[in-house]
Amino acid sequence: MLRLEQVRVRFHDQIVLRDVKMDVPASRTTVLIGRNGAGKTTTLRAIMGVLPLENGRIWLDDVDLTGVRSHDRARFGVGYAPEDRRLIPDFSVEDNLLLPAIALRLAGEERRRRLDEIFNLLPEVAALRHRAGGVLSGGQGKMVALGRALMVGTRYVLLDEPFQGLAPALALSYADTLVRLRKSRPDLGLLITESTPRLLDKIVDNSLLIERGEISSLARKAA
Amino acid sequence: MSSAYIPLIVDGLADAALIFFVAVGLTLVFSVMRILNVAHGSFYALGAYISVVIGLWLTGRGGPVLGLAALVISPVLIAVLLGPLIELTLLRWTYGRPEALQILVTFGLFLILEDAQKLIFGVQPYSQDTPMQILGITRIGGIVYLNYQLILVLMAVLVAVGLRLMLKRTRIGKLIVTVVTDQELAQTLGIDSSRVFILAFSLGVFLAALGGALASPTVGVAPGLGSETIVLAFAVAAIGGLGQIEGAALAAILVGLTRSAAIYFAPEFQPVAPYLVMLAVLLVRPFGLFGSIGLRRI
């Protein structure tokens, strides 16, 4: 269980998250719904430790992540794909995927295992492995960013607006990929932010609504 | 082109090599930490002083060949001792702050280092030309070359290629490139950016000190070397495009050749030659030869 307790974040003198309380269970898909500026991205960045908390705590099971530095959180198996894909343009797709593995000094066989798993789930990424990160299309880049998040995220994966900026056909195929991911990794805790959650109907377990930095309602899961 | 110009070109390239070491360090530190280090030239001066002192000491103990080793030992020593110390105690507090503050802090560091140098080494010039003498000369087609100059050029090429390969192929190189491109993303991937900062800064210190050490046999080492160097390094980094390794290399060659051409044809223009090149380049390309607005790539 990934748990946020009374998390308050201030950004440029403005409170962006107001004492947010949220549970993200393992083996479940949690969708955080909200308009632009509601605090969705801020919530994810706070979990990843790149924004300081003014108040509150973040727990991963019984580990208090609050004081754990950002780069050490990756070690706990929490992966993150930001909304803009942010690949390293000069690196090949494979090198982009392996960045977390070399940063965390994963052993060769573990590296291989995770890479194979990613290529199995994302065959279109496997086909692009020698391409440079800078020449990919938006849809391809999103897939690679998902793969990179999976390289880190052995326990949780956070996806920020995965469908944002994708053409409808690509958004559908991305949604299918998430369905396959859900099946192949039942243990994984998924937290996905969305402004239009319809595409996530097939996998969502909990929907949370965020408004002006407050998680204001807990909608029941859709079918 | 008549062969009479060859010595001019060799002089220019040797000059370019020395400028390149400093400028590429400055540019590297800028692209990783987004900080323009005014004290960078002081590491060059320090490299020159320390290598003269250690060089004389080693020559006294083991002969002039051992003295040569000082040219490499000194920059390593300076980088290992001062790099982490300055990054951890001083620069760390300035990241993400206004540029004026960063410049003031590094300018303060520059003043401290300059005075510390005068305190330790005095104001009399130091010199060691043994390294240049023992490496001898080469005579090709009636023209005499100093082997030391040829080695300088070779070393600069090695450093440029080595840096590029390190950034492309090695673990630490890839981590540096990632931090340059996107520091926040780098952290979420498990990259400890503060360690990358210490390493990159120390590497920058090493390159500047290496430039100073290798320059010491060719110049008198005296107060003012640091300030002279930093202004020149700024010009070269600006010509190349801040943060660009190949840009710094090309800019150093341009400036080196222009300076040596000025010495041959119009010596009174030698001091302003680099800035004329800078003026011409920035008029046409305001972000430098290899730079562009908002570029986050090394």
C-alpha cells in the first residue's frame, strides 16, 4: 500500500495540495481524475520526492518515504512516467530504457530480465530499440516512457496523463497495452492521472477525484 | 599556402589546446550545474603554480623526466582536493538561485583564491621550462617544431575525444547527460544528481588545472594569470555556444589561430583578437557556433 497522509505542498507561494489523504493499494489500478491545475501532476511529483512536502507523510507499506531522497525512492520500486515523455534525445531507445538500471546498478541478468519483460509487453518498443530517443513520434515516445517507468517500477508505477496528446487510435492502443500490463503484472500497483478517464474503464479499480488540491470525493469503481 | 605559415599554425594550435582545456571545463560545469563559474580561471592559475612547485621538487628528487609527471599529478591533486570541497560547501547553496547571486558567490571565490595564491606563492613570477627542453625539437623540411607544442595539441585532441566517449559510453557519462537534459527526471530514475554534480565539478576543476599545468612551461606564472584566463575562457565558451564540447573545441582553434596570426602580422592587436572573433561570431550567431536558445544538451 502506498499511502499519503495529510500531504500539503506549496509551489510558488500557493498551496497546490491541501492535506491530501490517499491510499494506492498494490495489485490495484487507482485513477486520479481532475481538471488541469487540480493537482494531479503535483501529487505524483510529491510521491516521487521531487517536490518538498510542507506537511504530511508518504508511506510505502511500513516504510516512511517522507525523508527518503528522490533518487533513493527509485530503489523502492516506484516508477514514474511524466506526461511529456522526456526521453534523452541522443540515447538509443534501449539506452533510455536501461538508464534506471545503470543508475541503480542492477545486475546484468536482472537488467536483461526486466528488459525482456518490457519488450514482451511493448513489442513496438522492441522494434525501435536502436532508434535515437529524439526521433520518435509522440505515441512511440509515450510507449518508451512507459517501458522506462516499468524498468524502475517493480512495485508501483505512476503514469501522468498517459493519453494526453495522443491521436484517438494511438490512445486506444495505449489503453490496450495497459490492459495487458494489468494481466501480466497482477501484483503491480498502478496510479494513473487522467482528465478523461473513459479509456481506463477496463482496468480501473478505484477512482479518486481531485479538485483544487483536495481529494474531494471517492467515486465507486466503474464496472 | 607557403610553408612559412606552418609555424604560425602550430603556434596557434598549441595556444588553442591550452585555451580548450579551460573553456571545455567551464562549459561542462555550466551545462551540468547551470552555473557560470567566475573562479574557473583560478583553477588554471593554481594548476600552473602547483605544477611548477611539484615539478621542481620532483626534478630535484628524480630528475627532469620525473618532473614531467608533475604536469599531470598536480591537476589531479587539485581536482580531488578542491572539487568536492568547493562544490559541497559553496556552490551547492546557489543552485536554482538568481544568476546574479551565483555570479557574486563565484566572484567571491575568485577573489579569495587570487589572494590565497599571492599569500602562498608571493608575487614574483615562477617558471619552469625543463619539460619543454627535455622533450626537444623536431625538424621537418627545414622548419623547427617544439615537441612540447605538438604534444599539447595531441593531448587536447585526446581530451576532446575522451570526453565525448565518456559521455556517450560510460555509466557516469550517461548519468551526466541525463542530469544535463532533465535533472528532475534523472532523480526519478534513481540518479543521485548531487553526486553527479560533485563529479562534474571536479572534472571541470581538473580540466582547468590541467590547462594551467601544461601552460606553465610556456609562460611565466604570475598573479593575474587567473583573471586573464577566465575572461578568455568566457569568450571561447560564448563563441562555441555555452555547454557545447565541440563548440568549445572549434572556438578554441579559431581564437588560437587568430591570436597567433595577430602576433605575426599585427602584434598590437593580439590582446583584442579573441574578442574581435567573439564579436563577429555573436553578431551572426547570438548563441554561439553550436548553441541555440534553451538548448539542454551537451
